[in-house]
Amino acid sequence: MKTRASASSNGSRTRNLFPILSRKMRGHPLVYLDNGATTQKPSSVLSAMDSFYKKSYANVHRGIHTLSEEATVAYEHAHENVADFIGASSLREIVFTRGTTDSFNMLSRMLTQTFSRGDEIIVSQAEHHSNLVPWQQLAQQKGLKLSFIPYDSRTGELHWEKLEKMISKKTKVVSLTHVSNVLGFISPLKKISKLVHDHNALLSVDAAQSVARLPINVKKMGVDFLSFSGHKMYGPTASGVLYGREDLFSSLEPAYYGGDMVREVTLNKSTWNDLPWKFEPGTPPIVEGIGLGAAVDFLRAYPLEDIFSHEKKIMAHAMNGLSSLGNITIYGPSSPEQRAGVLAFNVKHVHAHDLSSLLNEDGVAIRAGHHCAMPLMTALNIPASARASFAVYTEKSDIDALVEGVRKAQTIFK
Ligand SMILES: Cc1ncc(COP(=O)(O)O)c(C=O)c1O
């Protein structure tokens, strides 16, 4: 997509780029507010994948026939596109994965040999399970200490200042979310990066909820590893990225083994391919990678600053609308300025699942549950919450439909 669009001024034009949004849901216009779980796909992404299958499809890095060469060029170009999008030095720092979860599993395996018994990994109480369980398992296997930055009920964020007291010579990795998938807060990564690096530790960041909402530059942010999913940034499922600083990637061992990631193999020994291919064994998600590249092109057409400010306006509208109903608890920072696109809430006397079912009757799709963040639910002392999450195509009228649906639920469950 060549022309620049504006997320704030072109609401319905933006919607028209997403075929599914013209669908009726139970006789109502579809109001899709489950973008934190996955975003819908623009025509440009769908047609890039369709056209690749129809015109250029073959396996990559293997054939010397024209189709394989074309596929290889397109697949490598998608890596370069992603590298440029997040401010990485080159494609050598971009490993395609199946998504954020896959990236964290891969990273924790790649780092295994760098840990010694007693070393520490710090995460937070607000992490998605995918940035918790792999570290938990690694800590158990290697005798590591896993520590947690606690939730701060005064601010609706994390107790950031506690990190300063927690971090020590033993800390090897700090792995934190950039935007919380429940609380919507934005982590102060620049400050954290300085602290982490002052202690010779590494900073890994979960950008699953931020990559399609905020401008990201890994170098300026001082991030060592960054994980995200294609399907939450208007791209296809089974696509994702693990960014890693080239000097680190060069020194780390692969997480998985097989074809394509090797340079030379004898019966007893193997040597590894160049970066990033040493971390991409077997046939990779080729078409998904092409789709991810197209999603990057789509996002480039909207300056990320515009998307961020658009979603902030939507957030303010939603927070005001829901609060005006009364008997609503909103989780996370109280100011829309400190949040990015994710709004978890509960309605007094209405279970989040019941609310979601009722809203569904009116064509409004939200998420209800623990959001794969059970330890955070424990800290908030709730079993579940409702969550509305926004995207480039979300309009104020979508929020009005949400608020009206919640109001209706309140009258039913009084
Ligand atoms: C903050 C965060 N991290 C990680 C994930 C996991 O992403 P995926 O399921 O695409 O691997 C999610 C998904 O909801 C998320 O919101």
C-alpha cells in the first residue's frame, strides 16, 4: 500500500479495507472488539497470500528452479521488511516463528546453556502465560530463581520501582510485556533497559499487544529480544517474530534442529547455517511470512503515531461511556493517556461470560475470561473479566454499541 492513510479521520474507509467487517452478526452490523485476541485481515494481506500461492509458491532455500528462487526472494524480503519496521539492523536479527508463544519457547531454549544454577530471571505478575510458563519450566530444569515485579493496585500498573531493588548480579534476563493484554499499561522500557543493562542482564520484551499499536524501534528502546505475533498485527495466524541482537544471536545455540538450519552435516556432527536461518529449521511458514510482510506494508500506510492517538481517543470514549453507567470496575491505569488499546472491566452482578453472551446477541464481540494471565487475576482478586480491545478500524459507534449492550445487561442482571 503506497498511500498514507489516517486512522483517525478515515474510519469507514479503513473498515472497507477489511472484508469481514461488512458481515452482519445476528442481524446487526458486526462490532468486533476482540482485537487483543486477534485482529481482522485487510484485503491487501489476503491478496498477497492468495497471489503468492497462485503465482510464486514453492519451497524456499532448496531449489534452483525459478519458482523456488522467487519464493526465496519473497520470503527473505518479508524478513527485511520486518527488520526495517522495528528498527533492527538487518534480516540477520529477524527469526520467523509461529507467534509470540513460539518465540518465547524458542528464546528460553536458546538461552538454556547460558544459565548457571542460582541465576535469576525476572518477569512480572501481569505477564501472559506465554511469557511466564517457558521461563517457569526453564527455572525448574536448571535450578534458577524466578522473581516477579508485583502488580500495583494504586496505579493499575506494575510496581516499577521495585525492579531496582530486585535486580542484582544474579539476574540474567528480565522479560516483560510492552503493553499489558489486561491492564493496557505501557511499560517504561527505556528506563528499564538502562537498569537491566547496568546490571549486565538482558531485556526480553513481549510486543504481542504493542507492535500494531505503538511505534517500535528496538535499538532506541534498548531491547535485546522482542517477540510478537503476526495475527495480532493484521497478518495471518502461524506467523510471528523473534528479534534478537545480532551479537547475541550469533553466540546462541539453536532451539530446534533439522534441515535448512545446517551448513554441513556428517553422521556425528553438524555446523549451523547463517543467521537467521540457523534458527529456522525445516520448511518455515512461507506463505504466512509473506502475509506478515504484507501486514507490515499495511501498518506502514498508517503512521503508528496516528494509530496510537486514534486508539487513545477510542479508549477515552469507552472509559467515559462505561464509567457513566455506574457499577463498573475498570482495571489498569485510570487515564486513557497511559493506556494502549486494551480495556478490561467487570460489571457488578454480571459475570463476564454472561456479559459477553448478551453482547454477542447484539453483534458485539468482546473477550471474557482470564486472558491467559491467571496470576494477574489472582492479584486483582477476580476469576475473570470482560475485555474490549481496539484496532485501526474501531469507531466511536462501535463503543456506543458496547456501552448500550452493557447498559442492557445491567437492567437484566439487577
Ligand atoms: C501480551 C501477550 N503475549 C503473548 C500472547 C500470545 O500470543 P500468541 O497466542 O499469538 O502466541 C498474547 C496473546 O493474547 C498476548 O496478548
